[in-house]
Amino acid sequence: MTEPITDLLASEVRARRVRLGLTQQDLADMAGVSERFVRFVEQGKPSVQLDSLTAVLETLGLELRLGTRSSEAAKALTRETSAGEAGP
């Protein structure tokens, strides 16, 4: 089973911050967000503001990428889209 995105983000942000020797407050100040927000990201809270998250990631030299998933839901959606394009 794959790791939820919030857990992956939490562990990557925390690990990078620690490697850089920053406290949560240091990171918050540098990214222009609250220390509470940084704490929520590192705890994997599911609802965070994307613009604030982007500021934290940019400050740490990290980026968020989107890609096509290979889940069954994504495969089914692809099949439905392809079938709709086939025409009569």
C-alpha cells in the first residue's frame, strides 16, 4: 500500500528542515508562514493551504510534482475517456 501524500510531505519537510539545521520557527520565518502551519505540515494534517505549503517547500528547496497515478481509479478513468473518444 502506498504512503498517503500528507505523510510523505510531513516526513520530507521534517527531514529536510532538520538536515538544514532549522527549527520550525526558523522555517516559518523564512517562508513567511506561522510556526503552527509548519507544525501542521510536519504532523501530516490533511488540510493545509497550498500557497503556504508551496512557500515552505520553496524555502527548503523542495518541489511538489504531479504525475499520472497507476491506481485502479485512474486506470478506469483513462479507459472511460478512451471509450468516449472512440465515437460511433
